[in-house]
Amino acid sequence: MFKKGDHVVMHTCGEAEHYDGRIWHCTSDEFTDRAGQQVVLLEGFSGCFLVKYLQRVNFQGMLGERCCG
């Protein structure tokens, strides 16, 4: 489940090709929209986005930092 403050990238959709590797900041927790789909709001993106096309970015892993000891 995505949470407000998470960072994500888009994959396997038209938007992913357009934004190619852009890292997005979640401005909401994951929620169910009126159509019954799981979505999240992204900073700088108009409207909500389907979470099935998002992958969380692990900045600590990217930087080689250890989280807990």
C-alpha cells in the first residue's frame, strides 16, 4: 500500500514512456476511487493514478545506506 510521502516511478503504461524514469512524490495515501480502482495522488500530476502502474523507489537502497543497523 502506498502512503503519503512515498516516492514512486511509473511502469508498463503510456505515461511511463512519456515520463521515462521520473520520480514522483505521493501526496495522498492509496485509496479506492469511484470506479473501485486503487489510486494515489502524485505531486505535479493532474488527477489520480492507478497504483498497479507504480513502483516504490527505495532511496536508502539506491544510496547504499542501511536502515536499521
